[in-house]
Amino acid sequence: MLFLFLPIRHLIMKPTVFCILAASTFLFLSCGGNTSEQDHLETTEGHSTKFDPTNEPSNTDDSKPETPQTVEERIADIKRWYGEIQRLKLKNCTTKKRTKYDGFSPESEAIPLDQEATICKINDEYEIISGTFYGYESGSIVRLYKRKGSIFFALLEGGGEGYTQETRLYCGKNEQVILHMEREANNGDAPSGAHQIIPVNEKDPALRSYLKEEIKEIEWILGSKI
């Protein structure tokens, strides 16, 4: 499981972490995630791995088998879709909240923390689902970008006690992770600079396995499957 989902067992967030999450949420909801496409979506030189053809839809014309799409080609599609979402901006958004109680330790007094989930149905093609989670001394945000009902990209941001991390997961046609990138920072700063490429879990590359706990939390808040 990714570091970014910090179990809600950490609350009273440090001011720096709270400010980073609050600013990120404000920009996401008020400005349509007004962050440049170049900053949010990157590709990697020389990364030409091809998809497993068995995971791709079969071609109806057996005489012309479909050529497997490379990682670069798929990421180019993801960047284009992400850019379209930025131009369209967020709209038709609904937010739900549920309260969890957490404390410094099991023996300490628990305090209430609001957990949030938002769905933005931009149009018939694009949808963004986000979750904002708060813990005693930590917090995280996960955003799932969907096209025609399928997740093509996930962005996670969060941290605690002066440590922050950003994770990007790029998906193939069947929501399998094809590229996993991370970067981090200390002293409460926002992550910046080059990303580190993390090996994909070849045994179970499904995005919903990578983000099992985050998706479970969002569904708990919404009261429905996503």
C-alpha cells in the first residue's frame, strides 16, 4: 500500500500539512485543478514497454490484429485527456462528509475529524472523484480521473510531521498501473523536482489494488461504490 494513505490514526494535523492540503483542495475545487498539465503529467524517456496484449480488447477483424499500444502512446493519451479536463474545468460537483474520531493513541481522547469525498461529473465523458482524509498528525488527498467510466490517472498528495509525498499512477485501458512515479519533500514543503520511477507490481498491477484503502474510504463517505 502506498504511503500516501495515512490511516486516520493521526489527527490534529500540523499547521504546515493542513495548509498544504487546504490550499490544494481550494485550488482543485475553485480553479478546476488549475495546475499546468506539464507539471502534473510527465513521461519518461526511453520507456517503451508494451502492454500485455491479453489485457487489451480483442480486434473484431481477425485479419488485422491490433498493435499493442506502448506506454508512451498511452501516456500521450492521458496527457491529452487531462488537458481537456483542465480546459473544461470542474463542474457539477457534489461533496459528502463523514466524521471519524481519532487520537494520539488508543488510550488518548479521540477528537472528531471530517473526511470528505467529492464527485465532479464534468460531462458525459469525464469525471473526477476525490477524497480528502485527515488524521491526528497527517492528511492526504487522492484524485481519480475517469474517462468513459474508467480510471486513467490517479494523483495522491499528503504527509505528516514535516514529510510530504506526491504519487502519480498512470493506467492502461483496464485500469492497470503502467507507470508509477513519486517525489517527496521534508520540512513541510510541497514536493518538487524530478520524480522517481517505482517498479510496477507485476503480480497485481490493478489500480484498485494499489488504492484499495483509499477507494474503500471514499466509498464509505459516499455510501456507494465508485
